[in-house]
Amino acid sequence: MAETAAHSAAPLDPLEPRHLVAPHHDDKSLNETLLDHVWRKPGKGWFMLLGVAMSALGLLVIGVSYTLFKGIGAWGNNQPNSWGFGIINFVWWVGIGHAGTLISAILLLFQQKWRTSINRFAEAMTLFAVVCAGIFPLLHTGRPWFAFWLFPYPSTLGAWPQFRSPLVWDVFAISTYLTVSALFWFVGLIPDLAALRDSSKSLIQRRIYGLFALGWRGSGRHWHNYKIAYLLLAGLSTPLVVSVHTIVSFDFAVSQLPGWHATIFPPYFVAGAVFSGFAMVITLIVPARKYLKLRDVITDRHLENMNKVILATGLIVSYGYLMEHFIAWYSGSEYEIWTFYVNRARGPYAGVYWLMITCNVITPNIFWFKKARTSIPIMWVASIVVNIGMWCERFIIIVTSLSQDFLPSSWDVFTPTWVDWSIYIGTMGLFGTLFLLFLKFVPAVAVAEVKELQLELKHAAVHGADGVEASAAGTLTHGVH
Amino acid sequence: MPPLKPKLDGAPMKDTPTSFALPVVSDAAAAPAQDVVGEALDHASSRSVADEGAYGKTYWRSLEEKLGTAEYLEVTKPEFPEGADLPPTGVARREFMQLLGASMALAGATACSTRPVDERLVPFTRTPPELTPGNPLHYASGMTFGGSTSGLLITAREGRPIKVEGNPQHPVNQGAASQFEQSFLMSLYDPQRARVLRNGKSPKAVRTFGEEMAIISDRATQENGGARIRFLTEPNTSPVLAHLRERIQERLPQARFHTYASVSQDPASEATRALFGQPASAMYDLSKADIILSLDADFLESRPANLGNARAFARRRDPAEGKLNRLYMCEPRLSVTGGMADHRLRVKSQEVLSIASAVAARIGGNLAEVAAAGARKAPLSSEFQKWVDVVASDLRENAGRCVVIAGERQPAAVHALAAALNAELGAVGNTVRYVPATVTETTDASALRSLVDELMAGQVDTLVITAWNPVYRTPVDLGLEKALSAENPHRSKLTVIYTSLFEDETSQHADWFVPAAHEMEAWGDGRAEDGTVSIIQPLTQPIFNGVPASELLAYFLHEPFRTSYQILRDFWRGRAEVADFDTAWETWVSMGIVPEASAQSLTEGPNVQAARAVVDAYTPAATGELEVNFVPSYAVFDGQFANITWLQELADPISKIVWDNAAYISPATAKRLGLEAGDVAVLTYRDRTLEVPVWPLPGTTDDVVVLPLGYGRQGLHEVVARDVGFNANLVRTAKAPWFEGGATLTKTKKTHKFALTQSHWRMEGRPLAMDMSVADFHEHTGEGAKLYRVRGELPNVLPDFEYDGYKWAMAIDLARCTGCSACVIACQAENNIPVVGKEQVLRGREMHWLRLDRYFSGDEMGDVEMVVQPVMCVHCEKAPCEYVCPVNATVHSDEGLNDMVYNRCVGTRYCANNCPYKVRRFNYLHYTADKSPTEKMLMNPDVTVRARGVMEKCTYCVQRIERVRIDARVQKRPIYEKELQSACQQTCPTEAISFGTLSDPNAQVTKDHNDERSYMLLHELGTRPRTAHMVRLRNPNPALVPPKPAEAHEGGH
Amino acid sequence: MATETKVLDSWVLAEFATPEALVDATQKMREKGYTGMDTYSPYPLHGGSEALGLPPSRVPFIALGGALTGLTVALSMQTFMNTIDYPLNVGGRPLLSLPAWVPITFELAVLMAAFGIFFGLLGLSRLPQPYHRVFESDEFRSASTHGYWLSVPPTETAKSEDIMDQLKSLGATHVTVVTGENE
Amino acid sequence: MAYVRSPFVTFQNHPVEQPIEFDHRHHAGDEQIDCRYCHTSVEDAPSAGIPSTTICMSCHAQVWNQSPYLTAVREAYYTDQPIPWVRVHNLPDFVYFNHSIHVAKGVGCATCHGRVDEMGALEQYAPLTMQWCLDCHRDPKPFLRPQEFITSMTWQPPEDPQEAAALADTLAEQYDVHSRTSCTTCHR
């Protein structure tokens, strides 16, 4: 693999797209570069990581089995902390799952060319994060074997779900989100699966990838429908992604608990989700692009842009914290004031609170500096810090609000058990396992889109800067009326 | 064809009189594998020849074999579901395989039907005439404890008692029952109860035992008139047992009876003996008392008259019932009564005499001499002078309408002073009358001294112990255990016969152990303190082969065998002077009360001058260092209820500690000694040491350490009670059974984890348990005032649902509630609420639907005020829990009940989060699993037994509502107010809870809701509770109220 | 695919070096009156649809249909279940709590629309289709990676050889004939 | 959907073998013995009452007192051992059904138990699903009958729909029948 010259070139314009793909590639070399890791035998590192992930997955199996065997009593939940790690982890994973669709859909709609190289990656992350998240609502019920009662179906009981409950909204939101994200991901994958099918070396590979490629042959008629379908899915996903975390925030905002009952929750949760989602993309993509040798297509420019998003959403999250505290003071409600100024800041979980403030309010501000935005080690560490901070945020919202509410007689602390931890770590294992399999078996970058982008960039090189704008607007959206 | 003979759990049917039914276990669950003795009995009875009456030879051999095994001696069954917080290393291989199996089973479980394939209907062969399967029956009965017999009303379903209430016709109970009476039912079904009558380790038949006793008594009659026979009994209140005892004495004139009670009334008896010439009990009429001075008397909780006292006292706390009374209290620790006091003085126990003397001195008159005598023994500390002056003048101003009450822990001198004060203040005949005491013999530890000496000297051949567990509960310096153990050189000549419900500390020293019949298994009778005689009627046959006390004593008469029923009935037939005994008997049994004239008041007034002699005879207790105080536990009393899980998990009304006792000290003392809550300290007192975990408790007098009795049990089979807490009897002495100075506490490095049901004790300035003085209340009633927030008009955007029929509602009067916790147990018994164990309470998962929130106000380092607020589901009309339930498992009924449908619940627990009152309880583990067949019999069949993973909460006893409603509708009439009571309301000694329909303007609950004191908890949230709370009013003496600015009303932050 | 329905048909396949050449050639061929042509490329061609003369896609209409179905189903389902069939007093809230119905209505509309798009795409593209005659050519495998192909079905007037010649003249780098079963 | 409503799952129409070959066809059909003769507590208790052996013997001490069919009954009576009948109508433990109120409100035996007089071995007639309960609890009127026919196996509402509706209205008024669908009506 040739060293790319792109790094040495001075950036001219923030959205100047030249740096998004190293210029020396053509379709064929892109093909080889981007599909190579599927055909290559995985290295020792991959197996080692898979081993780690699978061990963590084992923890999940143990934790889940133990929970089913003993009951929710295996967790640290109690009265008044009826929700604990289960819901914290749920919200955390759902939040992480937001960046993928956001990158894919919103950036597509806003015609941000730089998304192309990372959207596949981010979508996969979304999908797996939502799978991890989906475990929790089911598992955290006292009787998961009756969880199907949350779905509206004509039962012999003659009873129905209760549609005023945010938990039913959640069921619909999360399942819709999972389904639509999966469809979006799969639709995007179809041309690449066909490419895999056609570049496969053995009959078995060809058959398997052929099965998933559904007989895609890149026909003009296919592309004709495909372009609009993909764009529409993106268009649908955009409000969906906003709605999902809005509904997740309703789980709290609809209640009347001090610390939960706040109108700022939907925007603040969506921003928090994007914040943590982008941080997770950074966390994953930095090593991945190194090991998959994808620096030509996932360039520093991509990373820097993502860091800008992290900075922006981090500031929105900080504003959310500020407003929560302001409204608590402004309301004059002693319950609210207690929750925000006594319990959170000085209560039994003050340590977690200040960790959250450090991670989420202070850390993103380093991205005001270009040096930090472009330094791989700094951004990688910062992204991990942000994800820790966002987990702490969910912990603070859920546990501190529950632990001390209206009647002081009921106040009690929450202490997680080993089962809580093993399930949490276990979902990371599940996520890691799925992600490693993804990296191995499907292209980590949307090959067809990169090729298209490559073509456009060439055109741009020929026609000059004006042409860039024109053709940039044309990618995939071209031909749509 | 299924087998025709189902397995029945219980005694042979032939012996069953048709008047009461056998417990029938229809699910025929096998006894738990650990039930070695039960198994052996089953095995034996199946092999034995029928004619031999199930006492064949194989029986003994097999049983003996089994008894010799380690499993029998060491009870292995865990009482609770295993804690979920095992470390990962705790997952043994076997458990892991189970887990694996469970997950696979779950994976494979699809579309399984819930229908049990072969459920059996087992009808009666001959249905008893009074019994209709499915309908409850109520029997009047009684329970003897603490030297008095309560009148009870016991509900039975299909022949098994499931609920205990107070007998409404009983003059003391008046329908109320305390936590002890109610939980006593649980011990009936306790699978750990003793089942085997044994001699040494050899099981014996009752007949063999009877013959043996007959031989002993025959020989004694001939040889020495029983000079070497001793009986050790409980304080006797039973006419029939007294009669049996008289007859034994006739036959064995030289035999001697000793009596022991942990909480003895001896000081009072000693004082009254001097003042009245005979032992007398003071019967207070608190309904007439405007001013009450309590000298360390916890009269709202301490046995035996507490239920009646509490009711009369509480009525005078409600302004609707007239002028408020005023309670002055001086005591060393914050008691339930102290929590109700208007003015509470923190004193050491030994300072109470000085208070009494100083008050007497202030009252003057005839009391001058005795007061001076008292002051010589205990000079008054100058800091109490003002309090004493105010109290004395208040008493004097209200002469004739005041009363002075002395506590059972106080010496005779204080009782004498109290009686003298009552006489001087004109209380006698008005607010207090003295009646001859029911128990006349001495019952304290010093009375056992001679018995122990005789035992050690080898002067006793036969010791019959029917008193509960004297080895455990007698003071350590008495040496009873030593006298019964091999350390006694004459032990081999001594035969110890002991009867008890459990194999306990004393049974380990018994040669003959006789499993006792529970009071609900045998006929008996007993007197209440005021002399009312109750007939104690059994509700079942003995479940574990217990022997009734009267039958046991009758063996010493060597007469033809009579059952306890025959003994009782014969006795009353001989005694009653009625024409038609049979009819009278039926009436007594059904009413539960023998209408004998209750005790007449003593007409001779107290001899005030005699009080002086009593005071002079008083030897002041040692002073200095810390004063150690022993008190009976509010949960397990002196330990005899320690194996009852309901009581172990009943939070102490003051400290809210469960499953433990603690050495309570004041926060200031804790600070001085450098002790923190949960620190383990070494208590050194009179050359003895004991490791005790300490708990600083506001309201405790400084330099006082309070040690509750009843814990640290080591009974062989009392698995629940074993090793819970520490045994304060190990430092208690016969000389100073209640208090004495000279103790020290030394901190150790160890700590102890206490499980509390409430860890935060301040209200943080929130308007929750409203508690104010009368003056403040009238200031705050106006609009915009403090009370407006909890009852003003609120905006509402939601539609109003019409409730056409009944509108169920409740009102709880904080002015009446003392925090006695009887309602908590009533609720637990009525609603099949599981006990979860200390581990789970530590995790914060207690299941009580009804909890008593206890808040302190004031300076926690100094004087505090306490207010108790019962909180259970308030059935909000705009219930926050309901709209967040995804499956409609909690919705409103058309009568305004907040219904909880367990079978629909999937357990998301969102409802619990959104409940601002935090009254919802979740079954985190399968708390009702692993119940033995007898424990299942305790369950109320009208209430679903909840499984793991479902939410539950107070239902307003909807099962009672529905049963009464159906009855009323079948009879085509409305529900009468009196026929429907919630369990907590029914048992409440102070009538603090009213329940009924708001659609009836004359119902008590409607009146309470419209009362000026009524308010809604967290009213501002707009939840519109159906339960109203009523402001507690205090009636402080203006002379003792500190000036306004200093009023730190809520304390804390 | 039963054997008796097997109709063998020969198509001409031509590979072009660049997407521009392919679009250009398609345009030209269409002007010459060839119909039923199709282009094959690893990514969508600029002007490809116009060159083939395709009408606007119907996917958006299917999506709209799905969304409207979801909306109606959700609203009527919630109203029926909570207001009409089993009206329960839930926390004193109105039986017809329309604001509370909104989230599910939205989600179901999105879900149905997404299904409409996905299945509309598959349906309009006649996918999944594991076999197609163009797969008979091994060289054609480059179509999904880096090749730009044009397929021209034979007509009654033009023989395969003519078409091949024409395509070569339009700059095809590689021309071949595939014979396979009809769709 | 259909599967869980099928008689296979609801256990309908499945004659249950009993320890004694008791034939309702004979007792309730041929002999026209009123249901309440044996099921004594149906009017005043939640349970209709499984007859005790004494009730069997009250007749069979006189009639068929030598019959070999009744050996088991006599044995049960003289050995004082209950007869373990197999339960046919089994609701889950969390459902509290009360016979007395249904009978008092004019719901006849046959409405839920079917033509018991035509069943050799007793079988479950109704599906006993919650939906089935709700069907009547939401609109009880069509299922009411006059008290005098409460145990009749053959009573039918008037054929004319108007007349039937009028009768239903009268009965509902007379017996004070309301729709009750609150959860705690049945679940406690």
C-alpha cells in the first residue's frame, strides 16, 4: 500500500473534499483496498480481540442466566431505586446507537460528503448498540416471559397494552429503530455484497454472499429505484433518530420525579446521544482504520469533523445541565432544589456527579484546539472519557433521582451487584463480538459510495471548485426530482 | 384410577371432634426433605399396626435412628431464598449447571398452559354443620402472655386459623390486638416447632410420659408430700390452671411452685402491698385524665394494659373528642409513649425517683414526708427543677383530672410515690382505681434464688418447668443454667421436665422434653389484668403432637386421662353457679368471655404514710459511668417471640432497626465515646463483658446505654431467632434487673451492619407528617398559611371521573398514632406479605405494604420530638403509577381503588418509580417459595400469593371489600359501615385509622376527611389521594415552651 | 425453473472502460431504437436513468402509502384498545388521550414507510433474483466492482452480430453474447 | 391466535375420568334432582360446594345400597376418607370466582356449566378464558334468567328478540345487575 500524499497537503477549505479519499485510487484499486480485509485471513490481533470479546460475552450469558434463575433480586435494585443498571445501560447503549444513523442519514441529507467513508461503520455500530440496548428492557422486567404483553395482540385475556405509558412507546420506538436501522444498513450493503459475491474466490463464498446480495447486478433499473429508496430511508431515519431518543427521554420526563420531570429532556437527551455516539465512533474507528489499513478513505479530516460534532453536542449537553439546575432553582420547589443542589452535588453519589461534569462538560472543550482535534491519541482518550461521562450521566439521572425523592423516609442507596457489572461488561462483549464479525465479513466502508465519490472528486479536479459543489450535490441524490 | 386415599397432613381423623375441622392440605405437597422427624413419624405410622395406636415398635427404632443423625441435630434448611449478592466465586458448579438448565428450559418453553393437569377436589366426608367451604369462621379465643390474657377473635378458613384480631367484646382489647397477639399465630404453624416428646434423646409416647409422672407423683405423695418436687411456671392468670395447681398442692403439699416473668410487676405489687395491704393493679381511666405524668412508664406499649390505655389516651388526643390531654414524661430512652409526650424529660432511670419525690414535694400536703424521704435517696438535679415545678403546678391545678403512672422498670419506691401522688391529687377513684392483682406471687428473678440454691444443694428430685425458657431469660448471676447442667454435682439426681413450643436453650438441659400445645391447639382460660376471664378456644388439633399445659399438670394428679377440653369444662361446671350450664357454656365459648364479675376496686384508699417505708427501704442503684438499662424489645418482647419472622422483620418503632437489637446510646454520648453507628463496643458492667453493636438514637438520655432483651437466642431449632442480635441477659443481674450505673463502653475495631427500614430521620422541612401545637395550628389554618399547601385548591386539567357508588377512602389520624406497629403485622397477616430476611432489608427490599414513617425534629444531640406517620398506598384519584404501566396492571376501579393486578404485572417497576409515596413493593426474589406445608396453611386464601417479579402494594383490603359487597348484594342491601374494616383499622388500638365510603356523609371517614385537621400528603402534586392524614396536635404547657425565635421546628438543615 | 419453460435467449453484453462511455453508448443505442437495454455498474451512473429512458421511480408512492397505513393503523388501534374495547380509568387520565397516542403513531408510520420502501425497492427491482442470464458470463462479474456494462437484447431486426459490431463501434472494450434462461 | 382459543388449550369438551363413575345424566337428567341438593353452598359461598360423602349416602343408604358401583362411596363413608374428585373447572389461583353472587344475580348453572344433565362424565363447557368472562361482565343482560329457573337445564330465553330483550331489562332491573369490569372484581 502506497503512502498517501494527502497528509502533506495543506487544507484549503474546511469542507474541501479532496482529503476524503487519497487521490491515487481508481475503482479497481479501491475495490482491492476496501474488500481486501474480507478475503484476507484475519490476523492474530483479530482473534485476540475476538477472544476478549467472547469472554465478556460469556459474562453476559452468566449474568443473564443468573438473573433469569434468581430474579431481578440478583441485581442491586431496591426500593426506591427500582431502576438501576438495566435502564442506565439501556439508555447508554441507545445513545451510542444514535451516531450511526445520524451520520448516515442526516449527513446524507445535508450532503456532507465526508460521511461516505464512515457511514457503514457507524451504522453497524448503531445496529449492534441497539441490539445490546434491546436486551435490557426485556431483561429488567420482573417476568420477562410475559414481556410480550407489551405488544398489542388479541389475547384470550381481552386485555391490551396501555398506550399512555412511555414504556409502550419505547417498545415501538426501539423496535422500529432497530428495524429501520437494519433495513437502512442492509440496503446500503446490497451493492457491496454483490461486489463481494463477484470478487469471491471460492464457490461457497460466492453462494453465501450471493444469497445475501439477493441477485443484485448493478442494473440501471435497480439503481434507479435504489437511489430514491436509499434517500427516502435516510429521510425517514432522520426524524426517527430524533424521535427515538426523545421517547427514551420520555421514560423519565413523563414521570413526576424530581430530576426526571423536565421539559428539556428530549433535546438534551438527543444531543447527549449524538455526543456519546460520535465519541464511540471515534473510539472504534481509530484502531479500526489502522488495522484495516483504511487511512486512505477514513482520513484525518473525517476524524476532525467528528470531533467538531462532539464539541458542539458537548456544549448542548452542558447547556442541558445548566438549564436543569437553573429551572430547579427557579421553580422554588424544595424537592427539585434538594435533588439538584443537595443530592446530586453533595449526596452519596457526588463522586459520580463530579466525574460526569468533568467528563462531559470539561473534556469536550479541548476540541476548541485544532491540535487536540487532530491528535489521534488525544481524541481517542477523550472519546473514551466522554463515553464514561455519558454513562455517569445516566447513572446520575436514574439513581440519584430515585434514591432521594419526596418522602425522606423512603430514601435509600443503590449498590450494584456482581451480576449488574457482569451484564454490563457482557453487553460490551456482545457488541465487540458482533463488531469484530462485521469487520471480518462485510466491507467496513461503503465501497460503492466511495467509488462514486472518487469519480466525483476526479470530475472536480477536472472542472475546478465550482464543479465540486455541483457534483457533490449530485452524489446518490442525483436524478432525484 | 387415582388412589382413593389422599395423603392428609395432620393427626388421625378419628380423634377429631366434629366441632372443629382438620387442616387439610389439598395439594398434598411432600414435607420438606429436612423434616426428618416428620418423615419418621409418617414412616412409623404407615408401618405400625392400627390397634397399637401408631406407637409400634418399629416407630421407635426408626425414629431413634433418625434422631441420631447429624441432619436432625443441625438444621440445614435456609429460611430465606439465598441472597442474590453472592460473589462470583459463590456460584458452585452445581448451581452453575442449574443456571444452565434454567436458561435452556426457558429457551425451550413455548406456549405452555398454566393449567395443572390433575388437581383434586377433596370434600369432607361429613361436613361440619357450621362450616361452608369458602366462607370464613370467627372464633373467640385468647392468648396469655406477660401475666394477662387478651381476648382474641380468630378467623379460620376451612379449619385453619389465618388471622388474629382482638375480641371486640373484651373490655381491654375492644377489638384491638397488638403485634404479639397477631404474630402468635405464626408460631402455630412454625415448622421448627418441637414435635417429639423425648426422654434424653429417646422419643417416648405421651402415655409413657404420663405414666412416668404418675409414678413420680405417687412416690412423692407417699414419701414426703412432694418436698423434692418443684414447679417453675409463668405468672398464672388461668382459673383452671390455678385450680389444678391447688389440687396438686393438696396431693403434694410440700411441693413448691415458683414463678418467673421477664417483665415482672413485682415493684408495683410491693408498693401496693404496703399501701393497700394486698398486691393491687392500678387500672387507669385515661379518658378522664387531662394531665398525665409518666414516671418512665411506657403505658401505651408495656403489658398488660396497654391496649385499653392506648385507646383511652388516643381519644383524648383528638380535639373532636374534647379537650386535649397533656402528657409529661420522664424516661431514659425514647419509648413509644415518650414519642407521644407533650413534654419529655430525658433522665436516667435512677433519676426518676428524684423527679417523683420533687413533684411530691411540690404537691406537698400529706406527701411532704415521703417526698423528703425520696429526696434523701435521690436528690433532684437542679436542671430538672423548672420542669418539676411546672409539672407539679399543672397537676395541682388539675387535681382529680390528672394521673401519675409509674413504669414497671422502676423500683417500688417510685410506685409508692406514684400511688401517694394519685391519692393526694384526688386521682384515685377518678382517673385510677386499684384492683386486686391477678398475679399475686413474686415473679422476678430474686424469687428464683431459693430454687437455684436448692437445686445446687441437691434438695430437688424433680423440676417441672412450664415457664418459657428460663435458662435463656433469667439474669446471668442467678446461675440457673449451671444448676441444670453437669456442673451441678447433684445434677444426676435431678429430673428436669420441660415443656415448650420449641427445642430451645432450656430444653438442652431437660431430661424430659414435652412439646407444648400451642394456645390455639388446646383449651384453656385466663384473666386479663382487670379480671376479665377469657375462654381460650383451640382452632385446630395439635399440629405437632403438642401436649396442652393443663393435661401436663393433670398427670401429677394421677387421675384418669381427661383432655384439656374436659378439664376446662369440668372445672367451670363445678365453679359456675348457673342453672343451665350447657347453654351458659356455649355462650361463654362463643363470646370468649366468662361474665364473672370483674375485679372490684379496692375501697381502702392508699395509705400514704406507708409509702414512706417503701421509699426508705429503697437502696439506690449504683451510679457513675454509663447507666445500663434493660428494656423488653418492641418486636420480640423478651425473646419468646423471637422465632416469629413477622416480628423479627418488624421495625423497631423508634430506631427502625429490624432483625437485630442494638445498644442504644445518645448521639452526644456516642460523640463523647467516639462511637459511630454500627461500631461494635465492649460493654463492661459488673465484671462481665459483652460485645455489643451500638446505635446512637436521638432522644436517649446522655450517659445511658439501652439494651433490648430478647435477642441473641441460641435455641437448637429456633433457626429464625438463632444468633440474631446479642443476649442482654448475659450481663443482666437479679439484683439490678432493669438499670444500674457503672458500665463502660470501649470501642473495638469491629463493625456491625444494621438493617433499617428507614435511614433518613429528618423531614428536611417538607410538609409531610404535620405536627404542631394547638396554638400554631390555629395560626396556620388560614389561606396562604403553612397548611394551605397541603390542602388548598389546585388547578386541574384532567377530566373528573364520576364515582357513582361507593368511594372507598381512608383517614389516618397522626394525633392518635403511637407507632405501636400492630397495623403493620395486621396488614402482613391479612395480605400474605412475605418476610424477606435481613439481607434483603439491607438491600432495601422490605415488603411491608404499610410502613410507619418516623421523623425526629429538634436538636438530635439534645431533645427531640418524634412523629409517626403511617403510609400505605393512598389510592390517588390521579394516580401517577397507573399511567406509566405499559400493560394496564394497575388501574382504577369504578369505586376509586387503585387496583393492582398481580397476574397482569410484568414487573417493569415504573409504577414504583413514579409513586411519590414510594409505597409500592416489588418481589425481587421468589420470597414465597420454599414454604413448608404448615406455613402454607397460614396464607389467607382470599389474597393471591405473589410470585417473583410482580409489584404489590396496599389494596385497601380489597378482598374484604369484595367479600362484604358480595354478601350485601346477595342480601340486596348496602354495605354497613361497621361490617367493613381494613385489617389495619380493625386492629389499631388507638382508632387512628378510619376506612369507609365517602359517598356516605355520616361515615367516620367522611367526617375525618372534612375535619379541620385533615390534609393530603404531597397534595401539591395533584395526585388527589383517597387517604387523608390528620394533623397531629401537641398540647404543650406554655410555661415550658421556649420563646418563639428559638423554635427549631424541623431541625436539620 | 422447470425444464419445459426453458427458453434460451441470447443477449449481447458489452463492457466499457468508463461510466461516461457507457452512458454515452446507451444513449446512442437507444436513439437507434434498441429497447430493453440495461446498464450495469458498481455505483449509480450519472445520467444513466435518463439514458435508459426510465420513468420516475414509484418507491416514494409506496413509502407514502406505508406511512399513511401506519398512521391510520396506529391511531385506530390505540383508540380501539384503550378507549373503545376496554375503557379503563388509568390514573384519572382521559380515555381518549390523543397526545399520548402520538409517539406510537409516528413510530408506526415510520416503520410502515420503511417497510414500504424496502419491499417496494425489492419488488420494483424484482429482487431477490438469484439467477439472471447475465450471470452466465464470467467477465460480467466485474460489473459490481469496476466494470461498466451494457446489455442489449436481440430484436427481430438486429442479430447479435450486428449489435456487437455497433457496440464495438461505440467504444466497447469487450463484447460477448450470453445465452441463458428467460426471466 | 386460534390455537390458544381452541378447546385443546382451553380444555373444553373433554370428559374427565373421576374416581367414581358418577353420572350427572342420571341424577340431574333422569331424576331431576335440583343442583342445589348436592351443591349446597352455591347460594351463599364462593364455592358451589363439592358434596360431602354424607350427601351421597343420604340417598344411597336407602336406594342402590348394595350396588357394586357405589362400593367406593360406601368405603369412603365408613372409613371416613374423602373422595378425591378430579377438578374439572379450574380457574387460575389469582381468579376469585364467587358462585353466590352470580346465582343471586340470575346467572343460571347451565349458562357456564352447559347441559350437565347430558354429560356422562363431566366436562368443561365454557372456555373459561378472561375474554369469555368479560363478554358477560360487559353486558350481562342477555345471560340472565328468572330466579325460579336458575338451576334449570332447559330454560331458554324467549325466541322473539324483542321479548328476550324486554325480559333481560326487567331482570337486570329486578336483580340490580351491573356491568363490572374493574380488575379487583375478580383479581385480588
